[in-house]
Amino acid sequence: MPNKSSFLTDELKKHFGFDTFKGNQEAIITSLMEGNDTFVLMPTGGGKSLCYQLPALLMPGTAIVISPLIALMKNQVDAMRSFSEVDTIAHFLNSSLSKAAIEEVKADILSGKTKLLYVAPESLTKEDNIEFLKTVPISFYAVDEAHCISEWGHDFRPEYRRIRPIINEICPRPVIALTATATPKVQHDIQKNLGMQNATLFKSSFNRTNLYYEVRPKTSTIDRDIIRFIKQQPGKSGIIYCLSRKKVEELAEILRLNNIRALPYHAGLDQSTRAANQDAFLLEKVDVIVATIAFGMGIDKPDVRFVIHYDIPKSLEGYYQETGRAGRDGGEGKCIAFYMHKDLQKMEKFMQGKPLAEQEIGRQLLLETAAYAESSLCRRKLLLLYFGEKYTEENCGNCDNCLNPKKLVEAKDELCAVIETVSALKEKFKPEQIIDVMLGKNTSTVKTDAQDELEVFGCMQGSDSRTLSTIIRQAQIAGYLDRDIENFGILKLTAKGKAYYKKPTSFKVVEDNDFSEEEEEQVMKSGAACAVDPELYNILKDLRKKMAKRLELPPYVIFQDPSLEAMATTYPITIDELQNIPGVGAGKAKRYGEDFLKVIKAHVEENEIERPEDLRVRSVANKSKLKISIIQGIDRKIGLDSLAESKGLEFSELLDEVEAIVYSGTKININYFLDEIMDDDRQTDIFEYFKESESDDLEAAIDELGNEYSEEEIRLVRIKFLSELGN
């Protein structure tokens, strides 16, 4: 074995220039070269790729690397070619290649020049590729990003499920499966689907000590918060993940307007743009990539210094995988996630229409993510627990919760009640169902199973579900409870938990962070709390009130609260600067802006305020192509329903766009459409309501008018009102 070890070390130096292996790399390579199926769990940055690249160079034949993304294949093929004297050493085979290029690749493989062939699972399943690979001497198969196999992983790919049968059809050879993120459940799922239950398992610690984790409340100031954060990291590389392509495009544009070198990346861009944007990031022509989760798998950029989640991810696997792209060189890596309840509700809506089992899995994963975001416990401890690893330190010193610890509260009685309820329910239910019984909630499950007749029913009436969730989560960490991952997270009692119930001792827990809707609403609506300069905010509010009285308009018609809040943060003193404030277009700026600018200028001079560039958030021009074409359509008196259809929008989405147009100060006339669908009296009723109301809040209007009028009617008349009186 020493000889083999020195041989591998020599080959490592010769091909890759490294003097020593990292972690388990050498043992993994040895296992694969001895013909064993091998399963590798290793965090991002641990050197997974080398575990199949070096054996591929040393073993006879071509290694088939099954990889999920075209961008990832290109990146890895480029990397392999950079280590070799010839480009033929590595190729990829996917839908991006022309027929001539495919023939060239096949010729290189058949001549024995190619040691690594990267294929997408979709390419592997094509009949002509299967027939071709039957003629190729294959050294082994590597399944990269193997969590894609599992429906419990963060990116379920049905094509991955067909890999084993196709391998059997082409030519059975050893399989190495690699992933940077897998819970015990996902690990089991991968091994089962690849038919490698007897694989040699190599599991490295998931603890990335250099990464700092933080969760912040997501409020209306998020764009400004992100700009301020990035400007405090001059010249550093970062990735911002958003859930939607639209948000990716918008945010990348806002960052560019604020002098941050940023580009978008998502699956909706054409392939050449995606590749160019990825290369610009790798070559440091830009500092920031704004992306959907399509970006980053296996991207070998060691010095990403921050990863921001604009939206909380759908699962902790996804979160861990994406944050893992920071600090791969062992240096600084800041991981900031923005969180609000409404994002989770939106994601639940997206799951509607999927099979019920898939919805159930998706809901479980979302619950885990919410629990992580809201917890006041060490974030490192929670993440590692999720991946089946125990972290014994009390304080990691590198997450927001450990740097700002909350006080502990006694929960001995509550824990005993939880243990008793889990036992009374025969260890057959999930945490949320346990909590329903403890709170005495008569849900359909509770009634069906006659749980309302149990002695424990309502034993914690008067408590709240958030507190009980906290206790259950922290009892898991303490080892009193366990979750059965094979059965959607059903709670089980451990021997330690049963012993505790017989002889309880003090059990102190940390209260969770409060991200309640009410607080979010308040933060988002209370401009004074969000504005950098509350004094100026209040001055502007008074000015708006006086102006509204003089013009006999509701104050919100002049400028909305978020616009005042932005003025009290960025201090605009010219009409051009005022037009960069969210919700202020050219019309509004000219009509109402002069008095506001005078007040802001005086305040800046009196208080000798420096107007910092990094706080001046320049927003994307209000009149995007879509908005301009909507205005033109309304000018031509096209019915709004037809207009929505022609733009590929739902009617409510069209109204969102039209509202944004009138709120920014552009006058439009939709009377032609209103007169067609509503009589004058109905229009007048709603119009008068908004004239007398202190707020343009839609929910308040629906509460007041909703029995008589539909939400769409109220929104349409509100648009007419704002346009006629405000613009």
C-alpha cells in the first residue's frame, strides 16, 4: 500500500501540481481504482472533482461523467484541458453541440484520446448515444451532483432515475456518486436508485468553519440593504440567488445603475449569453452574478466572498449547496439570507398541481427551511443536525445567533408535555400534528383519529405553535426526540427522551426570532423605522399632509410612504434625482416635487449631511418596454382583457403594471374600458370612497366595499382615481 500511495501522490503532482491529497481524496481514489462502487459526501470546496478526474487519467478506457448542467460541463472540461497538453483529453456531449462537433467528439473517444466524457442524463438516455457507448471501453461512471437523483434533494430530476438501467445496458462498470449535500434520507434514496447499496461510503464533515451565516428580515428596503452590503465589500466577488427570472433581471439592472458590476444568469437566457456571463464572473470582469439556482453547481471559483439569498430557498439542501459556493479557498465567506413568511406561502402555491406526494415532500422541506430561518439557535448546529452530523460546541462564534445570543427560558414542563403527547399518539405523527393536539385544535386529522378524546388533548392550551415548535426542535438537538426521515418526518422518542420523562431535569431553550406577518407589515409600512433619517421623514410627511389639504387630495395620491422613506434615506435635491426614487416618475416629480426638494435641501444644509453615494439607490427606469407598450395599448383604447392576453399576462398582473404606471405619475385614461363593464353609479361609489379614505389600501377597500364590488372593479376605479386626481 505505501507504494500505491506514493504512486498516487506522484501522479497527483504530475497531472494537477498538488503535493498532497485533501481529506479522504486518496482513499476514495484507491477504492474506485480497486473496482468498488463508491459514494462520496463532501462539502463544496472539498475537492470532489479530483476524486474521479485522477482515476480517469490513470485507468484504461474513458470515464463517463454524468453531470446536470451544460455550464458545469463546459467549466469542468475547460479545467481538465488546462491541466493537459491536449484538448482531446476531455469532451462533453450535449444538446449545445452541432452534428459535426458530435462526430468529432466520437472520433476522439474511439481513438482512445479522451479520458473523460461529460454527458447530461438526458443525453445518456438517447438511443444513438447508448449504441455508441456500447462500442467504447469504459473505465467507470461518475454521477456528479448525485442529490439530483433524489426527490428529497433540492433539484429533483426524473432523468437521473434511469441512470442505473442504462449503465446496465451499455456496460456495467464501477460507479462513483458524488454530492456536496445529502441528508440520510437523500443518501439512502441515491444509493437505492443507483443500485449501489453496498458502496464504500466516504463522508466528510459538513462543517464549513469559515462561512458566516445570517438571516435578516425581508422588508421593503431589501434592494438598498443589498447595495449597501455590496459597497462595503469593494472588489469582492459574490452571488445573489433569486427564485424568479424576472427578479434576477430586475436586480441585476438595479445593481448596474448603482455602479455595481453585475450580470444576470438564468435558464431563460440564450446559451451564449449564459456562457458569456459565467465567464465574465470567472474572469472577474464583473463582481456579482444575480442568478436562479441554475448557476453555480461545480463552478470552480475559489474566492466568492459572499452569497446572498434574496428569497429563502425551497430546502435546506439547496441553501447549504448554494452557500457552499462562498469561501471555497478557506477564506472569508458571508452567507446572508432574507426571509419573510409570504415567500413560503408563494412557494406553497407554486406546488399546487403537482402530485400529492410531491406536494407533501415540498411542504416538509419548506417547514425545515422556515424552522432554520426563525430559530435563535446556532445556525451551524441546525444545519449539521439536518445532515445527520452532531456539532458539540455551544457557540460557533460565526453566525448571527451566536454573535447575538438570546436569553434562555425554562421549558421542562413543556418538554414533558411534548414527550407525553408523542407517546400517547403512538409515535405516528409529525410535529405540526403533535402541536395541534397539544393546543386542542380540532383539525380533520385530530377528529378522524379521535385524538380529541385523549387526555393530552389541549394540554398546552394557551401556549402557541411557535413556542412548541421551538421546544420540539431543540429537544431533537438535545437527543430526546428523533425524526423518522423515511416517513415524512414523524416524531419518535429516543431512549434518552423516555428516561428524561421518568426523571425530568432543567431544560432551557432559546426563544425563536419573531418574523410574524404583523411585524413585517409594520416594518414595511412604517417608513420612519425604515428611513435612515426619521426626522426628515416626519418633516416630509407633514409637508405632504399640508399639500394634500391645499389640493383637497388624500396624502397617498401625492407620494406614497415608501417614496417618502426613500427620500429620507437618499436625500434627492434635483428633479433628476427625485425621479430615481421608487414610485416617482417624471410626471409626479414635476407636479409635486419642487416643495419636497426645497425642504430636503434645507435639511441637508442645516445638518451638514453628506449624501453618501452608497445609499442612493437608483431604480430601474419606470417605463420599461412592457409598460410603454401597455400605455400605447390604452391610448389606442384596446380592452384591458385583450391587452393582458396579448402580453401573456393574467388580468391581475396587467393591473399590477398599470398601477405601477399611475403611481409613478403617468396619466392614463381607462374610462373607455370602465364604461363598458361598469355603470356610472358603481364607478362613482368606489371613486368617492377613495376620495374620502385616508389610505389607498386594497384590503381596507375590499372590507368596506367588497360585498357589492369585485376586487378587480375596485382596482380599476382606484387606477382611474389616482390618474385623474394625482397625475
